[in-house]
Amino acid sequence: MNRISIAITGGLALLLAGCHGQAGSDAGNPDEWPFYGHDQQEQRFSPVDLINRSTVTRLGLAWSAEVDSDRGQEATPLMVDGVVYVSTAWSLVYAFDAATGKQLWFYDPKTPREALVSACCDAVNRGVAVHGGKVYVGTLDGRLVAIDAKSGKLAWEANTFAGAPSTMRYTITGAPRVVKDKIVIGNGGAEMGVRGFVTAYDAASGNLAWRFYLTPNPNNKPDGAASDDVLMANAYKSWGDGEWRRSGGGGTAWDAMTYDPAANLFYIGAGNGGPFDYQVRSGGKGDNLFLSSIVAVDPDTGKYKWHYQTTPSDSWDYTATQSIMTATLTIDGKPRNVVMQAPKNGYFYVLDRDSGKLLSAKPFAPVTWSTGIDMATGRPNFVANVHYQNGPAVLQPGPFGAHSWQAMSFSPRTGLVYIPVQFTTGAYEKADKFQHRPISQNAGIAMKEFPEDQLPAILAATTGQLLAWDPVAQKARWSVPKRWFVNGGTLATAGDLVFQGDMDGVLSAYDAYNGKLLWSFKAGKSIIAPPISYRINGEQYVAVMSGFGGAGALVGKIVPDNPRANGRLMVFKLGGTATLPVVAPATLTPIDVKGLSSTGNADLGMALYDTTCTVCHGANASVSYTADLRRSAALHDAAIWKAIVIDGALKERGMVAFNQILTPQDAENVRAYVIRQAKKGAAAAPAK
């Protein structure tokens, strides 16, 4: 287990029956998919049943469209008024005719490629919002952009990072949410050293309406934000002294946000601590609110209503940014309006919608960091040395979590939640010395080299699962094993089907009651995005993005290393006869290691690589999906390498200068390490 956990942390930690549901009053036209989670309950349940257990075998490709981005594709398409709107990596936005696939328009927000240096996990984008004749997208460099839905022209844009220190390295990868007449957007960057917040803007004008910070002002002063009262009076006392006073402590709301029209509450999923190590971040003191919490606020004013902290004193990247959905469940014979979440820490939580009171919590995946949840206090019972204060701690889940951003879904017909589960382990260990670095990951944990000789054991243990979970009984009803630990989100339908894509590039339909495989389609590229379904002209469609990337792509060795290729939107219907275009795989330049040498120290270079380069080039310099440094021509020339790494010769392509944190000797040490990895790769390559 220790070997496996090192693999997950070495380059990865930093990337690092008895119930019923109730359809939301906000669903509008059930034939459409107008919100990120279909309706604002975010159940990802389609009420259309033309594609069902009896007819699904006739499902075929209706049309497909290639997008102009070869990074990870994580977006949920939306369908409104006969048009499919979808974002891609680099925050590009497309509009297609929902029936024919004809491209209606394309919008490029001109995201500067150097913004990628601030992103923990690729240049991905998870979706748009549609409201009032406009399409809204958050860009990697921090803008909220409003696009005219008919013409595809810019209506307005706002700098969502305005008011935050310019030294903090924020990004946006999540989808905006519609909240009445407002658009709300969060941000990411906890691993870099930022202070998380969400901001609401007037949907028509782009004027700022309110802002809510997820951690207190390190200076213990009001920010003029909606969160001031609760942060000053309550949250500040939950922090000790430490690195958070420089970086803000993390708590970024980079994905899950859910508006509940019936309760008039807006739920925010807050992220992990920054740095990871609680001893460094907060002196080992306090719960550190609102890290790893669900926070409910007034959607009109942004004022605090309640919170529930899933992981107090988070030291393990156990975010609460995973899907938040609302439903009405029959609990103890009575209908109960609830909030449900399966966050990274491995527990499935059911909370009272109005008060945030914990109703139940049970592990849906292996959990070793805690022995259970105390129902009287709502707090986890920690195991010994959980904060790795007395030496390394090997824990499940690891930093990738038991469930990440890949969306879960809920069927009111079966009463089950369908979760893309991840089986991961992490080895957490204090760094010898923490020093904040302005252009780098700032996790504050020790880095170890990926144990290549343990690959078979790692592969066997780091896998995935499609899990059907009963949220009332808090137990599994069925499951389907998955070969890889990263897979796509899920869709539940009134046809009693569950759709999910996977890392093998296969989109599958399962019987929602028992998990039996009923249909599958080979996409040829990994699918990590969640599907949607809609009906137009009397026909039901299922749509999903394919395209390899995101955090999982940067792992190396324990996910399939897809060749670089543009992503696709694939749309299916009964009787569909279209075929996918055949794209020849990219040809990789053979590794030529003859004569490669360096005056640098490869061991020192390994540590620098893990904290500085892994975020883009992958763990152990072993990922060929991104710019594979082992095949870089610059590897053969120390001067060219320095010009790129130190002087920023390739800035326009996203490779910024690292002279703020690396010396020329540091750069040469990294080069020495990559040369070592290139020689390992050449030695391991099969003979021709």
C-alpha cells in the first residue's frame, strides 16, 4: 500500500429503496437541458423515456463535431430552444443545431495561454450557463463572459478576480450558475496559494451584485463582502497562525454550486486547504472554516445561512466541491427535503436542506482516515497521526479522492444515486521545509519519485467503479468495476437507464435497477465528461464530449495515455447511422538519448520538477499526452533549455518564464532529471 500511495502523491497530490425524488419546479421544458444539472436541483435526471431499456439497443450516432482544442474536455453541454451550447478547453464556446449538428457560431475569448501556469489540472472548462438570451462562460484567466445566444457576439465581460491580490494565481474551470437574475461564478487555485470566493453578477449588465469569501481575511479586517459578518464573528476564530496569512488558506469554489428555488438558498461547495499540511497552514489549530464545507447563502444578498464542514482541518485535499444535489427523500416514513453530496473524503452525506443538520453519513468507498462520523456532533472520528504530524501517513482516499468533479446523478424512479467512484490511496508526509513560491504548487508536503517497479501493484489498486447508492439506507445496491480510476460523469433517465463514459473511450448504458450493460459505443478517445439528454422534433438524443486531459491525464502510467487529438461532441439517437471520422494518431518522435548529458543534479531536479513542472508535463516526466519533455529538442542544448525555462522564449505558447522561482542552475538540474527520465524511457521501449 505504501508504494501505491507514493505513486498517487509523488507527482499527483499536487495536481492533484425506501426513497423517492421530487422533480424541481424550475425544470421548465422537460425536453431541454437548460441548466448544468438539467434542473436546478442538479439531479442530472432526464424525464424523457423514448430511449429506454427496450429501445436502447437501437441507439446510434446521429452527428458529431470536432472542436478546436486538444486538451481535456470536461463540459456539460446545454440544450435550449433547439440549440446545443458547449464549452471546451481554453474556454472556447460553440453553438450547434441540436438536431442536425450544424455549427451556428463559435466564440473565442482569447484566453492567454500563459494562464495555464496557474491551473492545477489542465486548461479545462466544465460548461456554460444560458439565461435571458445570453450564454455565460468563465475563462481560465478569470473573466465572466456574456455572449449573445443568437449571434455569438460579446455582450459584456467582467474581471471576476478584481479586488483579489494580483499576486494570487487564480483560475476558472467551473461552470457558472443561474440564480434568479444573477450569474454566480467561483474559482480555483488553492494548491497555488489563494483565498477562495464566489461572486454574483447581474445577468443583464455584468455589474457585481455580491461576493462571498470562503476563508477569512488574513488581516482580520472586513472586505466589504456579503461574508464579512460570519467570517469576522465566527470563521476567523477557527484558524491559528500560519502560512494562510500569506496565501489566504485555499477554500476555492471551483466546481459545485447549486441553487434551490424552493428553499431560496444557494449552496456552495468549498475546496481544500492551501497549503495541504494543516500544521504549516494553520499551526495545527482550529477547524479552518469554511474549508471542505457546504455553505448555504441567501441568493439575493449572499448573506450566510448555514454550513456543514465535511472535513475539519483538511490536510488531504478532501474538497467538498463535488456534485451538490437537492431532493425529497422519504426518511423514517416522512418526506424530507435534503441536500446530498459524495465528496472526495469517501463519505456520502445527507443534510437537511433548510438547516444543514446532518441526517446521515456513511462511506461509499474505502476510508481509512476516519473511523466514522459522530452523529451527535457531525464531526469525523480521526485516526491516529491523520495529520502526518508524527511521520508519514498512508490513507484512503488519496488526494484524487473517492469521487471528484465527474458528476453523479439521481433517479427519482429508482431512488438511487449513481456515482463515478475512484479507488485511490495517498502517502502524506511533511515537507522538510516550506517556502511559498509565486509560480508553483504550494502544497507543503514531501515529494517522492514515482516507483516505476511497482506499476503492476499500482494498476491493480488504482481503479474505478460505477456505483448505485441508496441515499436513505446508505448502502450500495449494485456496482460495475472500471479499469481506470478516472471515468466520466453519469446521466440517469426516465427510460430507467444510466449512461457513463470511461477512460477506455466507451460510452455505456446500464439498467438503472441492476447495472446490467445494455448498450455501448466506442468513441476512440477517453470520455471524462458527463452525458446529457434532450428531445427535439419528437426524437430523444444523448450527447457527450470526448477528449483526454484534466488531472487524470497528468498521472502517467495508471491511466491510458491518449495521443494528442482534438475533442469531439458526440450526439446519439435511436436509429442513428452516422460514423465518427477516422483520425490518424499523432506520430511521436523517437527518443534519441545518444550524447545527452548535463552538469546538473538529477535528484535535486526531480524535487524541482515535481513542484514546478508536474502541473503541465505530468508525473515523473513520463506523460506523452502533453508536451513530452523527454522528446523536446531543447533537451539536447542547455542554452536553449535555459532560454525557454528561465527567459520565457515560448511564453506565447503557454510556457512562461520561471525566473521568479528558479535559478539557471535549478533549470539545469531539472534538465538533468528529464534526461534521466528520457534514458529510462528509451531503455524500457520495446525493440523495433
